[in-house]
Amino acid sequence: MPDGWTIPAARQGRRSVRMSGFGDATAVKQVDDGRYEAVLDGDFGFAEALNGGYLMAVLGRAAVDASPHAHPVSTAANFHRVAKPGPAEVTVESRKQGRTAAASLVTLVQDGRPVVDALITTGTLDAAAEPAWTGEAPPAMPPLEECTDFRPPSGDGFADRVDMRFDRSTMGWLDGQPSGRPEIRGWFRHRDDYAIDAYSLALAVDALPPVALNLGAQGWAPTVELTWHMRAVPAPGWLAVHGGGRLLSDGWFDEEVEVWDSAGRLVAQSRQIARVPRLRS
Amino acid sequence: MPDGWTIPAARQGRRSVRMSGFGDATAVKQVDDGRYEAVLDGDFGFAEALNGGYLMAVLGRAAVDASPHAHPVSTAANFHRVAKPGPAEVTVESRKQGRTAAASLVTLVQDGRPVVDALITTGTLDAAAEPAWTGEAPPAMPPLEECTDFRPPSGDGFADRVDMRFDRSTMGWLDGQPSGRPEIRGWFRHRDDYAIDAYSLALAVDALPPVALNLGAQGWAPTVELTWHMRAVPAPGWLAVHGGGRLLSDGWFDEEVEVWDSAGRLVAQSRQIARVPRLRS
């Protein structure tokens, strides 16, 4: 297993955390105009690094709360520093108020420093909208019962919160046999009864192991930038999460994720650019 | 021709502008710590709306000038208002200084209001880097002599500055026969002798007509968000620009662009999300 996927001793011995749901873990509380407080839940990450999708869900809630619209339609996030479990501040600065969309700069702050900056556009998607045109769906994933649920042997909080079932053909890297194709696919749902919504999509677009693991990348791959767009209001049920990439060069790689809902709709799409520490020689 | 592609009378009668090169048109002049001045060139747009790629080139120059690194590796831009030809201010606020990458919030300001916000990560790409892995190249484009250069009959400044030759099979929308596939492809170079570089890539990722025109979209499609990544230092010569999309729904559509250089390298990739005013019934 790549280094980044082992759980340090400190983490294994972490004190038991409250098993609140995804809603509580991403809640924000307004304390002033454009200022929110959050308590970041250490379960949504690996080791002491919180998951970027989880952080985007928190930022999205603040952006929507401060806007007249219902959904975080577009989120472009820069990850500057590692976010730590515990208290954080979220600031929302309005940049544009429009009839169909509003834009704001949303920042997660810890220890007085910006941890994540995001440009978030809010809008209100029509849950009944029928696509005017959709591209081809990705190849169907294997049924749930043929997938593997991959929990790190030492345990981790993320797998306590998110139920993911991976297409085995994309998990060869786990056994030291990366496929050579930067693809990882899996089913996704919350372990609690939180209904799949916009904030679930924020989590889903960054929930896969880095696809570069299948190119022999080792260790953790820190995300530098991730942009995702919410394309439709997701139907209840499992999400299918398809990850791919186009280029690994000069220590940088891109990862694209498409999320399809149980009704067969493309509900979210993302691209991130990340650093690859080193390749297996 | 869709409405957005006609040139209003006011534009046709515009006064002749200086025919400076792309370098001059995107130049920024530092006036204070993190503050730059630019003079936006009306030729880089259609009607009175300046091209988003051109604006990102200007912002990228300011970001790189204020950073220890050489290239705008990642740019996530929100387009709030229409930028007008003439003077503009560019502010650069550092958010993270790193050894391999630095991040800043870069804003184009006119009339005291934010026109474009961009989160820009700078880094220094190695011009000699060989890709560790690359995905399949898109299908080859027709040779230049089989392409069409499409200049709006009323003339426009953009075509005076940028030489684009389009794959005819993707230009049916011009004759009222959209292909039904959201794809437009073309060759790209500057008309002056400016050598293709990072800032050329910023222009190239937003230089195609909206791919939704091939789905029957009419009128202009304002970009709400565009993220692009510079993946390699481009070789001299023509760029191949491949535009596609995945979903048009609820008035929103996405457009992905890949830019390949004359050496056959993927040098830039982008996705934008835009509003579609209406579809041809």
C-alpha cells in the first residue's frame, strides 16, 4: 500500500469522535455578516489531513447561506495548507449578485491563515430539468456485489463515514500492481442516512484515491487546485464516481471525476491538478 | 449566423486601434506592491465584450510578475462583468508562497468594481520535461489547407489578431446546420510574430466559438467560470485546439478544451461553465 494510505500511530490512537452525520460535520454557523464558524470533523480525512471535498462541502454551505440561491453550481478551490480537525472560520465575500447566479470568494481560515480559497458561484438548479443534450455515459460499473470496499487495515475515519465500493479492475495499485491506466471507479454513499445532495457531490468528486496510484505514483498527492460543477440535483441512491486523468508530467497530474446518479444523470464533474511526489521506479 | 456573432454598428465604426502585438496588448505595469495597470485592447473580443482568454493572459502576467515562479500553472477565473477596452487595474494578493508553487488572488478592476477574479497558482515548468504518462491524443485535425478561416463578414478585431483555421466538419452551425455534437476544432496562432507561450495558451483555451452552437444554441454564451491548467511549455508553431462538452441542461453547459502543440504535446487543458441564452427550436 502506498505510504500515504497507511495510518500513522497517532491517528490510530485518536480519541473516539462523536459519530454525527454528514450534515452536522459540514454545518456552519453565522456569527456576523459574511462570517461563519465551523467545527471540522477529523473523520473526514486520512491521517491528519482533512479531505478537500469535505472542506468544499463546508465552504459551499456558507456560500449558499450567504446567497439568494439554492445550490453551489460552480466551485474553484485552491488548497494552500493542510486543514486540521477542530474549529475554523469561514469568510464569504460577495463579488457579484445576479438574478440567475451570484459569485463569492469563500475562505477557510485556521490560525489566522487562509487554508482554502474558493470562488463559488451559486444558482438554483431545477430538480425537474431534462437535459437538452448529454454526452455518452461512461462504461457501466460492475454491480455492487462484485466491487471491493477497501478499508485500510488500520482503520480510518473516512471509511466510517463514506461507503465506497470500488471496481476491482482499477484497484491493482493496492497489491503493487498498478494498471498503468490512471482510472479509479467506485460507488459512493453516506454511511448515515443523510440524503445525497449538493454537498454530497462536493465530497464525492474528491473521495477516490488518487488515480495516479495506477501509474505507480507513491505517497500522497496533494491537490493544488480543484474545480467542480454541480450539473443537476442528484436522485436518491448510490452515486457512480468515475475518475480519470490525461497527463502526468513534471511532477504534476490532472484528475477528472464524473459523478452519475442512480437515475443515470451526470450530476457533477470536476478536474483537479495535483503534485505527485515520486513514481515507483 | 447566431446573433452573438454579428458585429453591432457601433463596433463596425470603432476608431482604428494601434496594431500592437499580443505582448503589448497583455502588458501590465506595476504601480505599487501588488497593484498593476493595464490598457485593455478592444481588438481582443467581439462587439464590446473582451475575450475571457485575453483577460486571463493579462491576469497571468501580473500573477507571474508578483511571484518567484515563471509560469501560470493553474488559473481558475470567475467572470463577473463585461470588461471594456481601455484602462484597467489588476490587483495581486498573495495567498501562499511555496517552493514549487505560489498562489494568489488576482482581480481585474474597472470603475472600482471586480470584473474578473482569478485564483492563480504559479510554478516553473521544465521545458525539457518528458511526460511520464499521456492519454490518447484527440483525432488528428485536417491539414491547414483543408480548414476554413471564418472571418465574420463585418470584420472583427479578434480575427485581425489571431489566425484560426477551423475543421469544417465542426462549423455547420455557421450555415444553420449545427452538427448536433458539441465539438469545434481549429488551428491557432498569433497573426503577429509573438512566439507561442504561456499567455498564448490562456488565449487559446477561450478562443473557439462556443461549442454549444453545434447544439443549436443561439446568441452569446457568457462564461461564468473557466479553469485552465498549463501542462507544458509549448513548442513554436501552430497550436491544435480541440473543444468539446458533456452536458447542456437547465441553461448551463460545460466546454472542455485541450490544446496540443506542434510537438504533439498536451500543453493546456480547460473547462468552462457558461449560460446558454436559448436553443433554436
